[in-house]
Amino acid sequence: MTALLETVGPHIQDGSRALAYIFPLPGRIGHLVLEPLALMNLYGESHAPIVVITHDARLHKHSTGVRRLLEPHMTIAQTMKRKLISLGHVDAGAVEIGPMTWLLSTHDALQRDLVLALESGKPLRYLTAPEDLLAEGRDLIRSMGYEDDKPSVVLHVRDEQFLPQFTHNFFRAARVADYMPAIDYLLSKGYRIFRLGDPSSVAVTHPSRDFVDLPHHPNYRDILDVYCIATARFSITCSSGPEAIVRAMNRPMVMVNGYAQYDQWMNPGDLLLFKTYRDKATGRPLSYDEILARDLFLENTVAGFENQGVLLEDNRPEEVLDAVMEMEARLNGAFVPESSLEDRFAELSVRHLDRFRRNLPERGPGDFARIETYAYALPWTRYCQSFLEKNAWFLNS
């Protein structure tokens, strides 16, 4: 408690109510942007300042680009006190201490509460790249020899080289080779592609100079993740860290190789495409209705899917290409959505969320992080119609 007050105290302003939040995962770029974004949206109107307490960068390196996105909206307080940071894994709700609210809430609880707020009609406040970051990013890109105004697309493909010790996350990985038809298509249309990722990821080479493997470029700096997303026409993502920056900045995104999740909200301009859920016993692909009826949106580990007898298969190269072409067509105003497909996806999402909630036990005082949402049931979620039109089985249509 003393360490907490010593850390937050210098930032408390007379007559205001501060919010203190302990954040233990600064090295995870998705967490680093999404949890503070939720704090800003849930508590920004009632608390100032919002103080996010995290590991000193000398202990756990974290993205300076994301830090600079957050700093106009909150205070990032670094500390060397490991025991204090360990309390960030505790779910115990809000504790009022004088002029300060100490929020003990994990990622799952914060994202649930944000999704519930979005359901209620609360508008989402987004993050905007500061002008100094954009100027610095522009200079870095020019130092790489890219001085023209060619339109760009951001690409991120998570692979098994990233955090290889966390094998429970391998179901989220994909093969960048399966994206090559989409990459070649975009290059042929005059785009430059900036590939994002961790330096530990597999290096990607392409004969075109307009394919830039940023994490392996000698001039790479982490502010380029934010800069490239902010200036790209759209991003191609998967369910991994950089997509959180795209969502938090409300930049257009097509997420391929995704999966059903209870807390991952999308923006109205985004497109979503799941991996194929296949029943291991029969080899049959599962429809969207079956995925939700089996509550597979609660599963997020390799073991969890194995216990359910389900295998997740990567999107085929032609499915990735179709999704990318659809995204470009939508941005060009050349795509006419089929409302019956949108309505069917929304109807199944809402129906199963209602069923799931009816079967939940009454919430008790200790249920701070219990699951109550299916974020893809938000009415503006858009599934790739290029896939739905070729795979009528998915919506049973």
C-alpha cells in the first residue's frame, strides 16, 4: 500500500479523483494498448488523472510507440517494485482510498466491462497518433529510401516463432506463405506493404522492393508500428498484438485467421474471417451456429480445443486473397453487401449470446472477471461476405 501511494501520490491533483491501475504485462503490445484504452473509456469522464503503474522499462521492455499513443490520455508510472506490480493479476474490483480509486481488475474483466458499455450505446473514444510521432515515423521511412507517397497496407501474421514457449497459443499462428497471393495482388495494385511483427518471427523475403519486412530492417524502431498503422489504407491482421493498435486507432482492418472470442470487439469498418473449425471425429467443418451452440467462443488454448474435439485450420490462400479484395472493394465504394448474410450472422450471434446469458448463475460478489459477453454480437460486426457467398454451410443458408 505504501508503494502504491508513493507511486500515485505525485500525480494526484487537488479537487480531482485519480484512478490507479496496476498493469503487469507491458511487454505484450496488445495488452499495452487495450487495457489503457478500456480505462480511458470506462473511467475517463469520472477520474483524472488515470495512472497506469507498470514495470520499469529496464525490467520489461515495452513499445515506446504505444506509450506515446497513450500518454496524452493518461500517466504511465514506471516502478522497480515487482511485488506491487504482481497485484495487477488480482481481480477484486475498486478500492476507494481518499482521493484515489484503486482498480484491481484483470484484462478479461476490463474488456468485458467495455463490451457491456458498447452494448449499452456508449460511444468509443479512440487513440490518435501524435503529430510528433507521425513526423518522426515519416523521417524514419524516408531514411529507408521510401520518399514517395505510394499508398500502403500493413500486414501482420503471427507465427510459432513468437513466444515459442507458450505452445497453448499455437492455434493462433498462421503461415505467411498462405498470404503470398494477397501480397502479390496488393503489390500489383501499386501498394507498398509494411509487414509488422516481432524480431523473433520468421523473416520474410519478396523480390519486390515494396514489400518491407519491418522487424528485420536495420532502421526499424517500434514507433513505426504505430506510424505505419496510422498512415496505411488498411491493415491485414490476425488475432495477435498489432491488431489491437489498429482497433484502438479505428483504422480499417481485415482480420483473417481469427476465431470466436467473447471480448474482442470490432469496429464498424472492419472485416472478420475465422479459421475453419473442424470436428476431429467426423472431419466435418462446423457451422457458425454449431460453433456458438457449443460455446466454443469460451475456448482460447490448444488444449481447450482438443478437449472439445475441434481442430482449427488456417484460411486457405484463396480465402485470404478474397478477403483482402473485398476489403479494398469496400473502401473503394465498389462493394454491395448482401443484407441477408449480415442479418443472419447478427441473428445467430445475438441468439446464442442471449442463450448463454440465460444459463449464467446469478453474479456473486467474487465474480469480478466472469464471462458475460460475446463481443461479435455487437451489431456492427461484419463477417467476410466473400467467404459466406462461397460457403453457404457456414451460416446454414
